Amino acid sequence: MGKYFAKRLGMAILTIFLVACLTFLLMNAVPGSPWLSEKTPSESTLAALNAKYGLDKPVYVQLFMYLKNILHGDFGVSLKMQKNRAVLDIIVDMFPVSAKVGALALAWAILVGVPLGCLAAFKRGKLTDSILRVICTLGISMPSFVVASVLLVTLTGNNALNLFPSIFDPSQGWRAYVLPCFALGFYPMCYTARQTRSAMLDSLSQEYIKTARAKGLKNKKIIFKHALRNALIPVITYLGPQVAFTLCGGFVVESVFSIPGLGRYFVQSIQNRDYPVIMGTTIFLAAFIILMNLVVDLLYKVADPRISLTKGGE
């Protein structure tokens, strides 16, 4: 097990290094500058700003210095949006908001998606299965910003039902979280339901399920005790990276509902060419995805003890 974790740690470090290098190079290849706006500073001011933040050096020198600073836990400071504030402090401040919305979205997506997938598999070929497949296909094909926009038009504002606030306001209590969490969790719910249905159909056709039925076990026990455990493996595989993306903030959803989270701030940092914030958020997301993939591998072992992490489980 120690060898396995050492190998995963090495792969994680290499992945983060490649993500940092690629993001840095692509970011510098995009035309523009943090200092360019409607009122462009003078040439002398631009030169002074570039010299202050090291942007006047060659790209490879900037990259080397950035990677060196990361090793010491220094992700730089914001150049524009929260000028001279440490990027790490910004992430620590913004992430809990995104994590709370994302956790609620994932909770309802899993709690609804898995049972719906089981129901669709058990009712295969019947009206219930057809209705659920149509809903899930529609949910997968609709981008989150479309779902969010529809919710805004129909459930907020003076020309609609006006049941929920159109702008995220924590003082509104649970009402502030309903629409963002639904918009953010609708796609994962639909995809989880489809994954569960496919995996359940495969499990229900196995010989050990036929043996259980021949012994007279009830359908509820067959589905939830025997078939579902094996069917959860592909669902866990999908939920690993999805958890990281959702908890780090639905970029578009946070922008639509004006949620002061990491996702919305990341979009704004790209628009403002705030390079250190872009780099820090990207590396944070990459590290989170790597961590969730490791958690997924461990959950494989919980779902199916026959799976070996050291032999074919890498």
C-alpha cells in the first residue's frame, strides 16, 4: 500500500507541474495585459508595473520563478482584482462559499440520481423507465447556464412566480440556495441516474442475481444489497472528478446567480488578465481533482473488496 501511495504522489506532483507549465504558457500566449483597460497607463507606468511584478522578464524566467515560489507556498498576489492580496488568501476566502453550494448540489444529485437509476433499471421497458430516460437525456443535453436561465425567468422577478431571489443572498436562508443548487446539480443527477441504470442492468443480468432470485430473495434485497453495490463502481468513477468541479464552483452558475464564490471569481480573473489568480485557481482545481481520483480508488475497494489497488488497481 505504501508503494501505491508513493507512486500516486509522484504522479500527482508531475501532473500539477505539467498543469502549471501549460497554463502559464497558454496564459502568456493570449494577447492582453492586466494593465490594459479603458484608460491605458503611460509607457513609463506600464514599464514600472511590469518591473514591479516581474512581467518584464522572459517567459521562461517568469515560469521558473513562479514554480520556485510555489515550492515555498507562495502563489503570488492579485495584480488587479484585489491588488497585492495573496492569491492563497483569496482562494481560502472564496472556496467555502463554492464548496457549500457545490456540496448541497451534489448531495441532492446523488440522493435522487442513484434511486432513479435503480428504479429505471427495475422498470426497464415500462412507462416509468421511458419517462426517466427522457428527463435524464434532456438534463444531460442542457448546459447548466440554460437551466439557470430558465429558473431565473420562471421562478424569480416581478414577471414570474417570484418564489426565490434572483441574486444569491445568504440572509435569505435556504431560499437563496434552492435555484443555484438545482441548476448546478441537475446535470450530475441526470448523468448519475443514467450511469446507475446502465450498471444496474448489467448487474441484474449476472448469474449471482439469478441465483438469488432462485433462492426466493425479495426484489428489494436483490437490488439494494447485491446488485447496487457492484453497480456503484462506474458511478463512483464519474463522481470523483465531478465532486472536484462542483465543489470548486460552477463557473457559469455562480456568475448567473452572482454567487461570491471561487468559480465566479475565476471567470472574472480571466476577463481581467489577473495572471496569479488564474494560475493559483487552476493549480488548486487540478490538485483537488487528483485528490478526488485517489478517493475514488479507495472507494473502489469499499464497494468491491475483490479489487486490488496494488495489482491492476493503479
